[in-house]
Amino acid sequence: MTTTRASLARRMFELLEPICLVTFFADECNEELAALGHRTYWDGYFASRAAPLGRVPAQVVHAAFYNFAEGEAARHIPSAWATIPPEASVAARERGSAASLRRILGAGTAGSAGLARAADLTTKAAISAPTQGRMMYAGMRTLALPGEPVARLWHSATMLREHRGDGHIAALLGAGLGGTEAHVISALAAGVYPAESFGRIHHLPAERLAAVMAGLRERGLIDADGRFTDAGREIQQRVEDLTDELAAPPYDALTAAELAELIAELEPITATLVAAGSR
């Protein structure tokens, strides 16, 4: 794997991630899921994101998502599917996400030939990678591709996000970092201190967080004050580098000219979304 391919994968992540983030940050997706009857944001999140896996037990969702604390998936799966079919949650997620993109981008961009071309090229990449070892990506690959360009762009960007996420999990496993440990490392890399205050883990039991921090200290990844050591920074960078390398294969399906075209079409779309905070 060359540095050039890994750098491309990182650039594509930067361009596509704001498209995916409307699902979590904007109102429309949550409103669609609530209208189905999901009682909380997290009911809708687990029900719609896990749905492509089928009606699997909470233990499988916990394994596939990786970074949630023990028992969190079980609070929502399978109960979130008890009266709402998984297929309905998937459809609501797509509708809401596409609606957010149309609102933020405006009718001119959403209906443009450039966006349609970006959707086509993103889809070409998204359906071209091997599925072996990629549980969430493989699940997304079983879903029908939307015909409408904005929805297809969101769907394909989300496929690539799940592909990257599966590879990130492999990198974390190789580094011996569990889900909560990964959040601590990520928080410190982002300048969050103390890491225990990070939004994804601050609600966990104090004894659980203390045990995680103690384990990272024993490995020499954080110091007595809970800050990065050089070894901690090195392992965080190693995980990110490997994640980029493992995220590169989908883009092998595109020619150099197609990649340049895709980047050029995505850049103004992404800039608009970033300026809006994908909200």
C-alpha cells in the first residue's frame, strides 16, 4: 500500500464525512425516525444503522459497532425493532438524511449536474470494494441503491464510511485498543482533557473509566496525569495511518481522471456542509 493511496483515502474521508454527518447532526433524520415511533435518538440510531445486518441479536450489533460500552446496544436492540420493521427504519434514515442535504445545499446545488456526477462516481467506488471482513459495509451493500442523486450520494458516502469504519476496527484490534480505549485516545488526539470528559464516554461508570485509564497507563500510552505519552501519540498515529491504508481499495475502481473529477465536484458540496456544521 503506497502513501499516495493512503493519502487519497484520507482526502476522500475529509470530503465525504460531512455528507454522512447530516444523519447524526441535522434534524430531519431524527424527525423521520421519531415519526415511525422510535422514542429516543438512540433507539432510532441503533435501529436504522444496524438494520442492514438483519434482525441480529444485540451481541452482534455490539461487536459490529465496536466502540459502544457493554450493554448499550442491548438497551435498544432488538426492542427498537419490536413494532417498527428494520426496513422502515433504514428508509426513514435515508429520507431524512437526503432531506437535510437538499436543505443545506439548496435547490441549485442539489439539482445540479455536478452533484449527480459526484453521486455516480462515489457509487462506482462504493460498490467496488471486497466485502471480506467488512461486516457493516457488507450489510450496506445488500441495500438497494437510491435512484435520486442526492439520496444516492448520501447512501454511497455512507457505504464508504462503513467500509472505512470496518477497517478502523481492524486497526484498533491490531493495536490492542478496545472501544472505550479508542475513545480516550481519540479524545486526547483532539485536545480534549481530561479524556474522561469526552462526550462519548463521560456517562460511563467512574470505576469503568478508571480501569480503562489505568490500563492505558500500564501500557505507557498515557502518563500519571492522563495525558498522551510519546508512545500514546505513536500508536494513535499508527492506527490512523493503517485506517487510511485499509480505506483505499474502493478508489481503485476509479481512473485518475475520474478521481480528479470527483474531488472537484465534491469540494464545493463539502465546503457548504462544513460551513453549516452538517446541520
